[in-house]
Amino acid sequence: MHKNFIKHITVLLIIFSNYSFGKEFNELFTIYTPFENSNNINTSINKSFNNMVYRVSGSKSPSNIWKIINSGSKRKDFINSYSIKNFNKKSYLEVKFNRYAVIDKFKELSIPIIGDSRPVILFLIKIESGSQTPYYLSGDSNNTIDKYLIDTLDEVSNERGIFLELPTFDLEDKSFLSNSSILLNSEEYLISKYQFDQHTSIKLTNLGINKWAFNGDIEGVVDGEKYFEDIKKMFVGHLESLIEESLKDLIIKTSTNFYIDISIEGIESYKDYLVAKEKLSKIASITSLDILNFKNNVIKYKVEVMGSSNTLINNLETNTFFEVLVYEPSKSVKLVLKND
């Protein structure tokens, strides 16, 4: 993460400098699938289930889906509800899956999981179309190539349950970007304004009719009548590579369990206690909590955890509810409850 946002954590034995930002993917177990008519509802439910498994496992391998089906479970066994929703004049099937039933099945079959806290990847994409001044792609860009890239980011973000974000420009940003000289690095300026775990820099240049070139973190040329499809294929390949890399340290091995003491500071009311317990319980790697003691606004738990202690710390660091103060590997973690 950019140095402006690095927080140093005091740790017994290990000093962490790779602070993670992350955000909670609030609808991790809710899937929206394009829906055309009621005759296709089972197909849409199956697609929704497959997408949910991809999200929660962090892997696009179909083997996890078949493990679940071959265990005797049906896709509908994991559904709380489904309904039709309309967004931007398009219909979607909203399927809400039962979080606890899904996690229990993953544990039963030793399928790895990834929790709700997901990395944020910032995309700095400079477009040189040849027909206008070069510009950075933002969420409100409306050229044809812009919309194509934005839709692709949205599609992959929803499919994988990860934050793939573009900058948004206010009047100050637009003024700076339009007047920046060779001495002022516009990319550094943009990076300094955002919090993220990783960023990627890409330039897409129009070289002629149906011909475009990627430079930067993607290198390649597409040429031909199907250049839109080729651009998407190259772009998605880059996205999948970034996602695999950003998720690898958050994967929880459900076949491994251990116990660790976790204490939480800043519990000043019964409400704080309830909030802390709820948020701690929501961390996917934690399977049980037993209170050891509560004094001086600090509550201490004996916690059963899936995976490794490093994975636990990575998941705690990417959540937005607690700050890690002290970590003694495989023994204890000291947290503080963040204020809203």
C-alpha cells in the first residue's frame, strides 16, 4: 500500500510493515444474476450458486462446486431467499445464500474460504484515443471504450467479490490533470489521494482503425474487427492475475484448526461488547469464542481459528472494525475496537 497510508504495528517477535487496507464486501453471500424470464430461473440459480462458490473460495476452479454437489447437497439447500430485482432497466435474480450453511459445508469438505474483508485494487488507466486529449479513466467516463472497460471491471468485481476501483475526479483534480507539466507526475498525484492495497497502471493507445496497444502493467497489441473482444480478453487476463495475487494471503485452510487468545481494548459499554463480539464472530476464520475475562475495558477471549495464525492476522488487518496492536505468533493477539 502507498506509504502515506502505512501504519506501523507493534508486534512481539515480528514487526509488520505490509499494512493492508481492505474493505468489507457486504453482500458476499448475495448474488445478482442477469434474468430474462421465469423459464430460466433454475439456470439463474445454478449460475448464482457457482458464482458464490467462486467468491467465497477465491478460486474459479469448478472442482469445488462438484465437491459440494457430489457430497449429496443441492444448490437450493444453501439458499435463504431469491427474488427479481431491477437495476438500470435490467432484471436480475437476487439470490441470498445462507452464510453459515455455506461455511459449514466448506469446512466439512476442506474447501478453503476467504472472508468478507477483501483487498482494494486501484486502476489508473490512461486512454489515448487519438481523437481527444489523453485522459485517465474514471467512473463517470462515457466514451465507448471507457464504458467497455468500466463494465468489465464491474463484472469481474461482482464475480470475484473484490474491489476493483477507478479514481473519481473533482474540480481540483480536473484542473490539476489538465495543467500538469512534465515536472508534475499526475500518477503520483492520484495515488496520493486514495487508500488501496495495490494499484495498477495501464495505458491504452489507439494506433489506427481497429488497432489498440496496451502498455504499462499490460503489454500487447490488438488488431482486427474483434478488437473489443480482444481488449477484454487481455484486460480480464490481467485482472485475474492481480486478483489471484491479492487473495493468496487471505485464503483460510478449513482443514486446520488451532486456539489463540484475543483481547480487545476499548470496550466501554455493553453496546461496544455486542459490536465487538458480532464483528469478531464475522471473521470467517474464527469458529468459536469463549470469554476468559473482562476488566479495565478489555475483554479477552479464547478463540478457535481455522487456517494459520498468519492468515488470521492478514484477515484482521484487512477488516475495518479492529486495529491490531500486538501479535505474539500462535499465542495471542491484542486488538482495539475502532470508533465509527
